[in-house]
Amino acid sequence: MFEAALAALTAPLRARLKRHPKLRPEQIAGVERAYTRTIPAKFTVGGIPGAKTKSEFAVTETRLTASWLIDWTWEDREKKRGLSVCKLILAVQGGRLIQH
């Protein structure tokens, strides 16, 4: 669900940036509103800090996610349930959409 919501949110930004190196101011404001409405907030740690100027913006988010852990030095070498901390960065800088 998260990946689909993020893809839908970034599609118009990618289309705009292919044609023009800057987003329109209303697009930047719209991304902020859409992000908080469409990206599931479950497992978010802390707030969602962002920065914006007339042509650039950034959203940084820290989340918890389920994972599998394995260590080859363990005697049984089976996967163990784990918890991971992930950081998402979504930004437009220098006319490019950056997504980590």
C-alpha cells in the first residue's frame, strides 16, 4: 500500500520535471497535503519534517518495518523475526526528484 501511494503521489511530479526543471508553487503545497492524506502514517516515528522553497521541497520520514534477521554464526541459522528502522527521503532539488 505504501509503495502504491508513493508512486501515485510522485507520478505528476515526475511528469512535470520531465518538461520543466521546477515545480509550480501550488504543486509543492499540494504534495505536502497529499503526502499526509495518502501515505499511511502507521509505524511513523516522530513527525514528518519537511523543507520547501519556491522551487524545491523535501520530506524526510522515519518508519518502523517488519524484517527478517539471519546471522550465519547462529547455530540454527534460521530466520528470526526482526524490526528495522527505515528513513524515506522524498525531495526535489536541482530539477530532479530524489527518492531514497
